[in-house]
Amino acid sequence: MLPFEFVIMGPPVSQQTRYKPRRRAWIEQLRVAISAIWPTGEKPAVGPVRVGITHVFATVTIDLDNLAKPVLDALKGIVLQDDEQVRELMRKHELDQIDRIQTFRPLLLQALGRGEEFLHIVVEEALDQEVVV
């Protein structure tokens, strides 16, 4: 059922947080949000995927690598079979530095309109790209 898209408002939790129960709670919060919109009975996607994780932040940012792992863990078993399927990943933007959006995504535009920190996540089939060596 790709593409799959959702927004979660508020600051994310880093993979490197010292308070591990907070990270587990964040992953569970993501899984609840994902499960609420993933079609009932739909199996996880197979094959290579692109997971577009956009972190829009106000003042404090998280290293991208530490942001990705909890999100991928939350997607696993619902939207993805395994995070090994992921071929492309993330980006981040400071909220007050965004002056235009090139890709029209209504959920992203709605979240931007709220003026708060959020994650916008899109899972879609990865495009085949020829690599010439």
C-alpha cells in the first residue's frame, strides 16, 4: 500500500537518548500512529523502498543518523518487513528557514502551517537507479 505517508507533531527522540524508556515510548507512539492509518490486514511492503523522513525543527536538531533508527524500528513489521529494504533516507530543515516546497504533499503543508516541530514520513517504492562503474 505504497506510498504511505504520515506526520507526527512534536520533537522526536534520539536513538542516543540516555533515558531508554523514553526512546521505547517514542517508538511505541510512532507504531500506534502508523497502525492507525496503515490499512487493516495489509502486509508490509516487500522490495526496496525510499523512506523520506523530514525533520522540521524550531531550534534544537537531532543528528540525522540518531533520528532515523527509532523511526525505522517503528515502521518495521507494519509498513516494512525490515529496515534492510531502505535504499534512501532523510533530510532536515529549520522551521523559520523554509521559504518554498518543491514537492506538493498536503500533509507536509498542513504540518508546516501549524508552525511547530514535526516529522513528515513517506515510504514509497525505491526507484531503480543504474550505477555505472
